[in-house]
Amino acid sequence: RYAGESEVRQQTKEGKPMSTSKAVNQLKGKWIYRSLVNDKTLNTPFANLQFGLGIIEFKKIAGGRILNASLNMGNNLILTIGGEIAREGGVTSLKWRGTGVAGSPTAGWIYDYQAYLSPKWKKATDKTPILIGSVLRVVAHGGAPAGVTGTFYMVKVA
């Protein structure tokens, strides 16, 4: 079940619900996106694991929906994002689809994403919001096969 905007809430350290606008504002903005291929070989050089890198900007979130967002990977590699936000059992989750822009190098690309807002460590000195999740290439493109998965994390920067 996907929650409406009024149900998307975070808990403060006092255990009281934050206002909806504060919870949505925590997700809105720019995030650094980094993803890695799910490689099962321990000794694979870290540099060979990169799957994606860019900036995701959640511009408009309302009614439990991601209404205006994009992933910009530079060099005109842009995906348009739309999806849903849910809050269940104290966990905020997001599901979205990134689609390529017609007439650009990403035309025809489709990727699905699932993410969770990571809880904050009480004793952490940096309480920057973090999203963690997985990504699926839905359709093949440019010689890259469909069905490939990656693991990602996102760090809020603005």
C-alpha cells in the first residue's frame, strides 16, 4: 500500500511524528547517485563495478507520488523519473521508473528503482539523509543487456 502525502512521516528523536511537509522536504532536492554492478567476485577491482553516477533531483512530491524528478548523468544522459513513496512499519520506501528522453542519447532507456530512507545514527556527527536501494535495467540498450541489476546509494546535497 502506498501512502498519501499526509502519511509520509519521519520520527524525531523524541519519537513524535514530523510534519508531512518536513518529511517531504527531506526527500525533495538534489542527491548524488552512485550505483555498482552486483558482481559476485570479491577481487573485482572497485573501479570496474561502476554502474551509474549522477545527480537525482526530486523537484515535486505530492500525494505520495514523485511527480517531477530527473537523473542527470552528464553528457546529455538524462532520465525522467516518476514513482511512489510509501511509509509502512516506520520505514520510508520509494519506487520509481527512470525513462530516457526522446531525441537524446537515452531515448528508449528504462530503469526501475527501489530505495529506502536509511535511519540516522543517533551518535553520528553527520546526519545527512541517505537513500539505499537497487536498480534494474528493464530494456537493453547500446549493447547493454536487460535484467542487469545494481546496488545504489544516494546522499542528499541540497
